[in-house]
Amino acid sequence: MSNSIIRVHWLNQSRAFRVLWLLDALKLDFEIIPYKRVDGRAPDSLKKIHPLGRSPIVEIEDKSTGKKKMLIESGYIFQYMLQNFDHDNVLNNTDPDMAEKIQFYLHFAEGSIQPPLLMEYIYQLAEKSSSFPISYFVQSVVNKLSEAYSRGEVKNQFDFLESEIVKNKGYLVDGKLSAADILVSFPVEMAFLRGFVTSEIYPNTKKWLDTIKTTDSYAITKEKVKAFGEEM
Ligand SMILES: N[C@@H](CCC(=O)N[C@@H](CS)C(=O)NCC(=O)O)C(=O)O
């Protein structure tokens, strides 16, 4: 696959950061094509790359034929990169059971932990965007909705992560950094930042997040996005 050019269509303030981090951790050469949010959303130009207009999008160009492939969905992008570019198992695992566990987390990130966190975020926005006396009603509706599903589900997901991190010696899989940690870091980081979970209740999850962010690859990626004006 060294016959490929890799381009990442990266949107500022987005989960695309973790794809850059994955590629830096694999020490791959790649180009970043930056996009800036407009009123919080992706610009229309991203729709020209893929009709869904979401980031990340990874473009793989075959140097000899010029044929291009567009990869979307973070979990799928990670799976593709592990299969095609991680020949030394830097972020994968040689033990098939451990490799399966990594695959599980590639689905877990967007399929399980992200949905209740997104619901909580929408409720938070609704609360913040209304003023008294409407805010009083909004708060009580939002509280009921959150109580009925997402608040408990966030707790369920984070209780699971906390116990897995303890069981797996400070990481998600096999006591060392893998693609699973990089992918799951995004929803977890957002949850801490937005106050949906705290380090008092999830000390091992917070420690895990802080630890994986001390890697050289994280620092390299952070410098790259800084050059595009990203504040982190
Ligand atoms: N499930 C997709 C979600 C992609 C996604 O929603 N990306 C956000 C950035 S965090 C986006 O492009 N948002 C722009 C918009 O909604 O207009 C993935 O994991 O890649």
C-alpha cells in the first residue's frame, strides 16, 4: 500500500482529529485538506468530496493508476487503515482475540457511547438557548427526557469503560495503546469537557485519557492542526 497517496479531509473542531492521530501513530505520510466550520456546520465544499458532507473523509489515491477511493465513517476508516497500513501491528494486536476486541471498540465508539452523549449535548444546548420563563419549562422537559434514557445510558457506558480500563491495565485492550484507545478518546473527551461525567466518578477513565494524550503521536498531530489555527 506504499503505492498510495493518503489525503484526509479534516474539519476543524471535529472527530477527524483522531484519524490524523491514527495516521501519525502509524508514521504514515499523508496530506491534510482543511475545512472550516460555517455557523457550526461543515461547509458545502465538503459535499463535493462526498455527498454526506461529513468529516473525516479519507481519500486513497493509487499512484500508478490515479484511481481514487473515498472512505467515510471513522470506525470503517480505522478498520481500513489497520488492515491495509498497519503491517507491524503497531495499533492492532497479533493475538486474534485482542484484535477482535479492538474491532469491537471501532463499532462501540460511534454505535454505543456516542448516541446518548449526543442526546445529552442537544438537551444542554436547548437549556442554554432559552431564557426565563421559557427556560423553566425547557429544563423540566429536558430533565425528564434525559432521565428516561440518555443520562442512565451515559452512566452505563462509562461504568463499562471504567471497569474495562482497570481490567486491562490502564488501556482498553491488552494493557497497551491500540486503535481502540484513539477512536474512543473523542466521545470520552467530549463527555468530560461538557460535564456529563467527572474525574471523581471515573478516575481511571480520566487517567487513561490523560495518559494516551502524552504519546509523541498525539503531540505531533496537535502541532499539525495548530498550523491550521486549531485551538486545543
Ligand atoms: N459517524 C460519522 C460522523 C461524522 C460526523 O458527524 N462528523 C462531524 C464532525 S465531528 C461533521 O462532519 N459535522 C459537520 C456537520 O454536521 O455539518 C463518523 O464517525 O465519521
